[in-house]
Amino acid sequence: MLRSFLPAIALLVCLPLSAFAHKVWLLPSQTVLSGAEPLVTVDAAVSNDLFYFNHFPLRLDNLVVTAPDGSTVEAENQATLRYRSVFDVPLKKEGTYRIAVNNHGLFGSWEEDGKRRRWRGTPESFAKEVPADAKNLQVSESIGRVETFVTNGAPTENVFKPTGKGIELVPVTHPNDLYAGEKGTFRFLVDGKPMAGLTVEVIRGGTRYRDTQDDVQVTTNEKGEFTVEWKEPGMYWLETSAQDSNTQISQAQNRRLSYAATVEVLPQ
């Protein structure tokens, strides 16, 4: 039965996250470490309650771990369980690592024999699986990024170099240097350029154990920046999404962009 759930999860993580009550996240065991050979374990899930496993595991097909020097790190001990996926990341180099699940997909529909057909897949598989003469074809592109950051030793900046694709976070305040009672500032880029007017939702973990989500919503300014005041320590989830027609896929009429990140706020 689990295998039958996975295509739905792949669809979910590519759609704008604000459209769902479900939350998509990566949760590291800790974010700031030091020592000879530190390691973090990461949980990955789609859940109703933030950071609580009660819905679907997040697929790891498009998992990419980037080391401080820009090289790719192989995640160890990967496993997909009933409600979560899990893996280990060895932090052999000093500096900041980016742990991300990046999804890029197409969603299409067309008329065939008087019925509406639906398809989802990659840009590479589109030509093979969708009829070239499909009637009333409608195609949407989706780019989704779910990520977190961990640091071995002193924080570094190399992993934050933008790719110019979709929504990306560029820190003004390093995400592994956040403390309760202080403020953190971040910048969002869309296709490599600062994006004003994005609504960003910020939620502290532990929603299962309080009556309200206590979410904070802020909007990016003309520099694409937003600032959050961290009132309490804990793990926090940041989410934003957008929709436009700036697709680079010739068959697509529009695209949907989503972004979610987990950051840890430490006590003073």
C-alpha cells in the first residue's frame, strides 16, 4: 500500500505549499555541531502537525546534500517508512551544508475519446508519454524546494549561491546563527532576482501541543527581504509560494513555485 502513496507525495511536494493543510519538511536532529566526525540524522515527512509523523513519508528521489566546498555528499542509511523517510548525513568537512529535496515536474491534461486525461512527470518524459496531437492540452510546470541547513564548526556561505531556478533563500542572517530574543533577516529570489511581495509563513514546531499554530506572516520588501523576531527557541518552518507564467518549458502555460525550510533557533 505504501508504494501506491508515493506518486501522490511527489505531486504534493511540487505544488504550492500554502494550498494544503499538510506541511512538507526536513527535520535534522540538530543544526550546529563540532567534533572529529559529526553526523546528523534527518527525518523527512508530509504531515498534518508540524514535525510530527502522521501522514506520508517524503520521497528522497531528488535529495541533494551539498558540502561547504560545493561537492555532493552521499546520504547514508536511507529508508522510507510508513509515515516518514530517514537518512544520515556525515559532516566530514567544516562549514555549512545544504540538505534539500528539489522537485521539478510537469502536470498535463487533455481530451481523449471524450474523456479528460491527466498526466504528471518530468520534462524529459513529457514527449514520450503525452501524445503530440493531444486535444486541448493544458500543461503546468512546478518547481519545489524543501531544505534545511546544518553546520560543522563555524558557519560558511558557499552553499547559498543561487542557481537562478525557482524560489531560493539567500540569508542575510545565517540560518545556523539564530537565537531567541534576536531577529533574523533572509532574502528570497525568484529565478535569481529579489522577489518583492512574497507572503512568508513562519511556524514554530510543537503545533500538536497547543491550541493554535501561532503562525507569523511577513511579506518580502523590494529587496526580497523579510525579518522575523524569534521569541522562543525551537525548530521553525518557513514557507512561501508563487505562481506565474515565466516557464521555460515550451509546452507549459504557467508554473507554480514553492519553498519550505526548517531552521533552528537556539536559546541565548
